[in-house]
Amino acid sequence: MWKKYGSPTVCLLISLLIPFFGTSFVYVDKHGIVHEPGFYSVIIGEIGFLVSSIWFIARYWRNKKISS
């Protein structure tokens, strides 16, 4: 089972961790301006989550179709 669903699961975990690490570098300078260098990591994480979800569902559906 791990062979079939391992890759989508790893992709899902990475897509959940990317925004966490990207937003950990947010800071406010002495003028009160917020700097968010990891802003795009949130979008990348969402895209990764979507891709891994579709990948997992396609694998599950293909496996269900073959076993029926």
C-alpha cells in the first residue's frame, strides 16, 4: 500500500510544510513595514496540495477500477 500512495502522501506533506517555513521569515522593519519574503510559498503550497489531492484520488480510483 505504501508503494501506491507513498508519493502523493509525501507531496501532500511537503505542500503543507512549505508555507510554514516560507512564512517563518516574515519581519517588520524599524519603519513598521512588513516584509514577507515567503509570500509565494503559500501559493506554491496550495498548488502542491491540489496536485497531491488529485494524484491521490486518481490513484485510488484507478486501483478501485482495476480490482473491480
